Amino acid sequence: MMKVLRVTAAAGATLGLMAAPALAQDAAPGVSPEIKFVFNTMLFLVGGTLVMWMAAGFAMLEAGMVRSKNVATICAKNIGLYAIAGLMYWAVGYNLMYDGVDGGWIGSFTWFDHPAHADEDITYAAASSDWFFQMVFCATAASIVSGALAERIKLWPFLIFCTVLTGVIYPIQGAWKWGGGWLNEFGFLDFAGSTLVHSAGGWAALVGALILGARLGKYSASGRVTPIPGSSMPLATLGTFILWLGWFGFNGGSQLALGTLSDAADVSRIFANTNTAAAAGVVAAMVLTQVLYKKVDLTMALNGALAGLVSITAEPLTPSMPMAVLIGAIGGAIVVLTVPLLDRLKIDDVVGAIPVHLFCGIWGTLAVILTNPEASLVAQLAGIAAIGAFVSAASLVLWLAVKYAIGLRVSEEDELTGLDRSELGLEAYPEFGVTAPAHVS
Amino acid sequence: MMKVLRVTAAAGATLGLMAAPALAQDAAPGVSPEIKFVFNTMLFLVGGTLVMWMAAGFAMLEAGMVRSKNVATICAKNIGLYAIAGLMYWAVGYNLMYDGVDGGWIGSFTWFDHPAHADEDITYAAASSDWFFQMVFCATAASIVSGALAERIKLWPFLIFCTVLTGVIYPIQGAWKWGGGWLNEFGFLDFAGSTLVHSAGGWAALVGALILGARLGKYSASGRVTPIPGSSMPLATLGTFILWLGWFGFNGGSQLALGTLSDAADVSRIFANTNTAAAAGVVAAMVLTQVLYKKVDLTMALNGALAGLVSITAEPLTPSMPMAVLIGAIGGAIVVLTVPLLDRLKIDDVVGAIPVHLFCGIWGTLAVILTNPEASLVAQLAGIAAIGAFVSAASLVLWLAVKYAIGLRVSEEDELTGLDRSELGLEAYPEFGVTAPAHVS
Amino acid sequence: MMKVLRVTAAAGATLGLMAAPALAQDAAPGVSPEIKFVFNTMLFLVGGTLVMWMAAGFAMLEAGMVRSKNVATICAKNIGLYAIAGLMYWAVGYNLMYDGVDGGWIGSFTWFDHPAHADEDITYAAASSDWFFQMVFCATAASIVSGALAERIKLWPFLIFCTVLTGVIYPIQGAWKWGGGWLNEFGFLDFAGSTLVHSAGGWAALVGALILGARLGKYSASGRVTPIPGSSMPLATLGTFILWLGWFGFNGGSQLALGTLSDAADVSRIFANTNTAAAAGVVAAMVLTQVLYKKVDLTMALNGALAGLVSITAEPLTPSMPMAVLIGAIGGAIVVLTVPLLDRLKIDDVVGAIPVHLFCGIWGTLAVILTNPEASLVAQLAGIAAIGAFVSAASLVLWLAVKYAIGLRVSEEDELTGLDRSELGLEAYPEFGVTAPAHVS
């Protein structure tokens, strides 16, 4: 059947394609449990695949934002952390987050395996699809850390941190809410992880940045800030587009069900709101940098998109479209206004991960109360504070342990030469002449 | 169940997996309205996500085809236009295109919002999924413009043009056909937008290129054409692959339904034809440039893929596979033959957007009559002419208004220095030595 | 409905979302043949789209691993081979592989076309979706060849080889197993193509590398190996992430069915095992290169991911998660240990395609016997040997025929200048200063 007309909702109703009341009544008989199972499983697999792709997005964003002498190392960190997350979330994380949490603080220390027989896949979606979907969220939290700490942290210490982050720290705080733990019972709401994924990664990054210190030459003793431009704006742009794309899986998949009219409509609202918030973040950042600095700042525009995305992540379903615009635009503004703040505090965050993921993660978590009547300010603040305190404390202990055991930071000489030579013994772009000014050489 | 055999259609029938006549009879009882709703919504969401990804494809293609001094600006334009399209198509465009057009010329000036309750999603797919799918098409039209006008148009004037293009111009002409307006009643056929998206963008680009004029140094007074090579062939190649990938969503999703055997089979034909036309476009462009110029031209091969894709877009369903080959190959040839033509007319189109999207869009729209018995040459010509006239006239007014209000083109000095410094105050590749010959310095 | 809890399998059962025994009994009535048809078709279309994207992955991986003077040519080869595969698999390959093989050696020499009417789509999925899915596998085999032979093979001879490979060689050996031919009857198992796709491409690459000889300067007469670093590590990393992403379609789609609880659960196991094997391959390669060479080798880490993916491809369904880790880790180790072996034999494989696709393809094919009780060592060895012998012999004849007819290798002068100038007459990065050391100039 060839269609010659795109039928809109209204037109569809006019054409009598489907009668609403009848459909609503028929919802239950219309979709058998097995069909729902297939739809829900597909949502996890397709959504999870999109979120997996975000690992490439972070890699490209960060590869574009660091200097060329550190590009190969950031690539190694990103593929390494994604691999480690995949193994740790199998060996420890998943069951620690989901197995028998039951209102408590922690699950079980057992590894995940596929159910032995298909009949044991006795729930609303395949167990392995759920594992896959949750695993890529865990990897995302680690990806957030790599960008903030780029250009001075050694490869293995970073990967060791990621091992514990993805195997233990992320899953424990995840258990509190998504595993059905105490925060969930307290009424804390975080639909797709503004706090559980983005702020969690942001806290780990912030503590790491404080312990590591700034890159050489970034801040002078007198307080002057030297901008250190990234090596490739198109790669940074590509990374942002990849993340934007992946976020449809991140937020849309977090509906966790697709097998009914109601769920499909909800996933659709989530897609529309997610895109709208990101768009508003971009425009807000472009306009604001134009007003403040008389020029659009491309890296702010890119971070504006991510800011909008993080901001809508705690509640992508209940906002109306104008509210999604507002939530995203405020996110974009937060990034533009807080990046200089971090610089004033001499906290060196190479890609802006802390403003984007931590600050906008907090904003997004608070913004739930604007549109979701089930949310309470107290519960939202409790969740932000509890997870912030736990991740910060655990990260602090872990960063310090790694630091005193094997060291975190490359030598000054290696930092000047670039991590690609010292950590990997190669160059990311061996044939391209480097013409960087002295201060970033 | 582990499968050890890939069963082909024929083998499947042999194995008695399904009896055809019985199935055909059971089609109606086999899929409930609610299940169809979920399938159709999924088609819009997955297809729309692929089309969203095309925004990244245009960004990479264009970033690879401009000189390094203008790369960051083209990235800013591309993420900016996608964001603006997302906001304008919410605030104005969608309802202007689809709400109450009813055989007429224009819809309503109201914004789109999600239905208040899921029960109001009373049609064959979720309203918000339809909005999302239509929005990314609108963004595509704007993406086409950015490439043609690269390397000399200022950032904000371009974005202002995109604001009106995506909010008003694109939706009005879209209403004529896909909104059920007068062109639809006249019998004009355009399955996925060879005219409504690609030619529309192409006309806006052509008028813009005429008003802007060519880049400095491109055409000498004596008529000599100086090629200006793009800065990164791998990014241009990546962009082309992204666009090819996204086109499966563009054409496949335009079936607008997936919930029956017939629709699923149609979407499959569309995928196969879409890929085949693109492949034929590549091979035609490679062979033709080899014959004409004694060397394969990579940028022509890439544009050949896009030419094949644009050409099959007006009718990706009814062609047989050999016809898809023919339609795509002619598209590839059109690009190879018309790029020099534009140069002879001193119309400077940086990425070849006008040949690819406008000329092949016209060809594809005419080619509908080759395979679709419902098409008439008169109606196809009427659609091409009406939309060409409207978009050209509206673009002309808009380009001139912006030009006289705030100016369109950067100063000669800024153009020589590069837009990245003048428009954004940064460099796309700050560390890579520039070794361009004098004429492109 | 907003969810505040991510329900795990166990929790879902507790909540009584679905009763397992009842569901198992209801499986047949729960999903009508038409709905299964739609699900299966979707699996082919979505999975095939992901595999299509792998063509871009190979392009980026190879563009990053060659020197900048050969980057545009490798891009042209990759888009060219994908286009050719699409045409040849339509014109010859598909029916040669699937039409009437019936326990034999070869199908029919007829082209594929869409069924004339939707009712003739009388099997478990749309015929055109199956064509699309199989076509992208065929293209993958050709992609494997391009990387190994980069930097010295001429463009057209390579594309001519691909024409025969994708039209005839790949389909014939594919017919033996997936077309239901003699190897299938013999009990050979290869779920998604460790042998049929990856080893097949690997054998063609190996024979080509032997005939072509090494790049100038790679091996000295005294046996010294000169590393020739790739031009862009971020592009190589991007390519690897793209391939990893695409592999979910490659392996997951090879389940060939999604319309039942059992199939959806199986596809989910495949996703989880595929990711796990890749992750294990990365970690194994990173640890092993650290131990052997005192530094992590990024290109080995990237190839480790691909090694894990190839290794799990022959049997991604039956392994438990720990077995997937083992299979992938051994794959990663194979690559690290055999890359130097090839160098000792002076076989110059630019991207490591032979270790990754051929050696790990063999390993993965043998590893089937570890987890699938239906597998036999004899049958697996027979499949490996038969396909290895056929593809090698056919490739040998074809490579030699092309060599003596029109030549395979560029002149020494052109190789030193770079293929981009000699084959295409352009440069991939015309503006970036080249600072390569003398031996790679």
C-alpha cells in the first residue's frame, strides 16, 4: 500500500482509523503477554545499543577537546572503560544493584548469567536484555569521568578507578533507587538518571579533579586562566551529535516498556521532550555566549546540547513541550555561567563534564517537581545529597588509595611531552605538524 | 532455539513455516489496532532517530568539504540549525503543516504539544512520535542549505534564515502535499520528499548562493575555476555513510506504517531500493569520472551516493530492483555532469548541494511516473514548479531582508582569515600546520 | 504511566507481572503468524542497518590506520566496495547463495527482485528484508580485504576483485552452509559467520597480501620491521566503536527471528555475549601488551575488541557469560601474539585484518564445540578447511588474473608519493603539514 498522505493525529481520527474509547477498552486483550515481552525486550536492546553508542560519543567529544598530544590516550581510556564496565557490571555490578535490594542499601555479590532456559525468562522482558540496558548506563557514568580528568591522569590508575566505580560504587547507589532500595521507598524520583548516572559520574569527576590538580599552564599563580583549545572541533561536534542520538535510547528506553498504546505514547513524549530540551540548551548557550562574549562559543553550544539532555533526564515524560524548552534552556544557561566559576576555583575540567553532568544533573533532578505531581522537594534533595555524599566519599577514598599505591598523575615532563608518548608510545596524528603556541606546547 | 540454517523465502515456504493464503486471510484478525499502534510508533521513533542522525552526517560532510579555517563555523551552523528546527517545528511548523489544511494552502498557527492523556493518542501512531518524525525532515531541509553557502555566510544571518525556513517556509509547502493540501488533491506524488525536502532545501540554497556570490578566488574574471579542496576527506566520507544510513529511516519510515505483513514487506522493499539506488549512484559517478577525467573523483563518488538516495526518495516503493539501479545511476550521472555546469554559471556551491538535492530531487520526482501508475507527468511538473516557485520566492524575500537588515556575508578580510576566527574566535584545528597553497590561504 | 522502579527479572516475577508456566503454554496462541512476520522483518531491517553501518566502521578504522597520503584512496575503496557489493549481491550473489542449493554446492544464476505482490511474501519475514540483511554481510567480507591491502593496491583492480568476491566467491561458499548446502548437511555450525564472513574475507586478504608484497620500507632485507604508524588514532577508535555497535546487528540479527518470547530472549543472550566477548578482547589485549611491551598498545586494544567480536560470532548464543569472557579474551590474545608472527613472515597487513578476521575466525569456529552440544570438531574443521581452500584458491586465481591483465600494484614512485595523488588526484588533508619521518615519507 502506497500512502500519498501523511496522516496527522487529528486527520487520523477524522478518517476513523481507530476509535479511541474502544481501543482503550481493548488495550488488555489487544496485546498478549508474550507480545509485550518481545516489545519490551526490543526496547531494551535497541535503546541499549543507542546508549552503547554514547561511549563513542564521549570518546569523540573528548578526543576533540584535548590537545593532539593526548588524543590517543583519551581514546584508549574510553574504549578501556567501556570494556571494563562491561566486565565489571557482569561480574559484580548488576546483581549488586538489582538482586534482593528490597528497600535496603545493597544487592548481592554474585555474577549475572543468562537464565538457563528460555522459560525462566519469566518476566516482562528478557533478563539478558535488561542486563545489557543497565550495563550501558553504568558505562556512561564512567565515561563522564574520563573527560574531566584528561591530559594529566595516567592510563592504568584511571582504569582501576573505573573498575571499582562500575563494579561497586555506581551499582550501590543505583540500588538505592532503581534497585528498589531505600531512596526509592523515600519517594525520590529519577526517571533516567540525572542523579544516578550523570551526577554520580560528575561527583566522581569533581573529586578526581580536586585531587589531581589542574593541567600545567592552565592557571597562573596570579589567577589568570589560560584557555587550552581542543585539537579538533569537528570530532567534538561529532561526539555531541552521537551523544544526542544515544540519548533517545537513554531516556526513551528508561520507560522500560513499549508493549501497550500507553507505553508507546509515553516513549514518544520522551523522545520529543528529550530533543526539545537539547535544542533549547543549544540555543540558550549560543544566545548567552553571544550576549556575554560578543561571539558564539562553539564548545558552549555543544555543551549546551548535553546540558539540555542531562537536565531533562530526571523527568523526560511529564513535561509539556514548553516546559521541556524551559528545562533545557536553563540547563544550557547553567553551563555557560558555571564553566567560568570552576575556573575561578581553579578546578580544571577539560571538557566541561562537571557543569554539564553534575550541575545540570542536580538541576534536572530538582526540576522534576515542576511537572511531576508525585515528586517532593524533600525527596529530591535527599536523593541528590545522599548520592552526592556517597559517591564523593567513596571516590575520595578510592582516588587517594590509587594515588598513594601507584600514583595518579604523569610527571611534569610527560605532561609537557604529551601522554600519548609516555603512556602509549605513539602519536595520535604522527604526520600533522604541531603549531600550538608555547603555553600549550 | 538455535538456528543452523538461514532460511530463504523459498526454503521457508518449502518448510511449511507459514501458509500464504491462510495468512493473507488472517491479516486483519492477526494484528490488533493496539499492536499496530505500537509498531507504527516504533517506526516513527526508530526512523526519526535515523533521520536525526543525518544532521550529524551533513555536519561531517560539510566539515570535510570546507577549508580548515571554516570548519568550526560549519559545525556551529549545523548544530545550531538542528536545534532551531526542533524549536521552530514545535512552536510553529508542525501545526502549520498538518493542522486543518484540508485541501487548502496552510494549516494553523498554533504550537504542538503532547496530547494531555494517552487515550487522546487516538490514531494509528503516537502523536508525539509523528511530531518527532516530521521534525527531523524539516531539519534536513535546512541542513541542505548550510553546505552550499559555507565559507562566506555569517553565522547569525544563516541561523535567522533557518528559523524562518523551518518554522514557516518548509511547513507551508509541506502542507500542500503531506498536510493534505491542494497539491495532494491535484495528484502530486512525493513519497519521502525528493521535492518537499530535498528540492525545497536546494531552491533555498540556490537563491542564497546567487545572492551571496562566490567565495573569493573561486572564479577569476576570465572565467577560470579554481578548485578549493576540502580539508578532510575521511570526515566527508563519514558524513556520506551517516547520510546513507539515515536514509533508511528517511525513506523506510515514510511508509508511515509497519503493523501488517503488507506494510512490513513494503518497508523492506523501500530499504532494498534505497540501498540499491545509492550503490548505483556511487558506481555511476566513479565510472563516469574515470571516463571523463581519467581518475575517480572521491567527492563525486560520495555525492553519487547522495544523488542516488535523493533520486529514489520520491518513490522508493514501486520500483523493481533494476529500476532502482537505473534511477540511482542517472542521479549519479546528473551530479557528475551538472557540477561543472554550476561552475560555468559561477554559482559557488561548496559541497555540491544544488546538484545533489535540487537537480536529483527534480529527477526523482519525475521518475515516479516510470514505476507508479498513479503518477501523472502533469501533476509531478505542477508540484515541482509550484514548490520551486514558492520556496524560491520566499527565500529571495527572506535572504534580501536579512541582507539589508544585518548583512549576510563576512568581510573580505574575515573570509581570507577564515570564519572560525571572525565568527567564533577559535580554530577548528589549532595545532595543525596549514600548508594550503596561496589561493586558498 | 511513569515508572519509578527498574524491575529486574526476579523482581518482576515477584510482582506477578507474568506467570511463567502459563506464558510458556500460551506462546503459540500469543503471537499470530502475521505479527511474527513483522517482528522478524524488523529484526532484519534494524539488524541489517547496523551491519550496513559497519561499512563506515571499516572505512574509519582503515582511514585512521593508513598514512595521510593514502587516506582518500582507502575511503574511495570502502564506499566503492560497499556499492559494488550492493549491486553484485542483487545481480548475482543472493540467488547464487540461496536459491535451490538444496544440499548441494551452488544456487542459481538469476537476479533478486522483490516479490511482485505482498501476498507472495509468504514466509516468516519479508523477502526484501532478508535480501538486505544478507547483502550487508556480503559487503562485510569485502571490507575485510581493503584494510589488509591498503597503501599499495590500485583502486580499480581492488574494486574488480571485490566485484567477483561479492558476486560469486562469497555467495558460493555461503551457499554451502547458510544456503542449506553440503556443509550444512555435514553438521558444520557457524551462527553469524566467523568462517563464512570473517575467515572468508581473511583468506582473500591473506592471498592478496602474499601476491602484492609488503609496502616499501616495511621490511628490510635484514629482517628488520619498521612500524608505519597510522595517521589518525581517533578515526581508528571511531571505526572500532562503529564496528562494535554494528556487531549487535550482525550477531543479534543472525538469530533470524524475534517474534516469540524464546527468540527475543535468545537475541538478548546474543547481545550480552557479544558485548562481553568484545570487552574481554579489549582487556586481554591491553593487559597483554602492557606485560609484553611495558605499554598499552592502542591499536592492539582496538583490534582486541574486534578479535573478541569475531571470536564470538560463530556461536554467540549458547555460551554462558563466563564462557563469552573466555572466548573473547583468547581472541584478544591471539591478535596480540600473531601480529608479530605475520611480520616475521613479512606478510604486510596494514590494519591487522588477517589476525583479527582469519585467525580469530578460525578460533571462534572451533570454540563452538565448547558450548554447543550439537557441534562436532570434525565438522568444524571440515568447514574451516573447505571454505579456506575454496576462498584461497578462487582468490589466488582472481588476484593473478587481475594482476596479469591490468596490474595490481601502484608504481614505486606513486607509492612513495601516496595513492591519493596517483589514484585520485587529490589529498585527504590538503592543509595539514606532513611531518612524517623519512622512512614513511
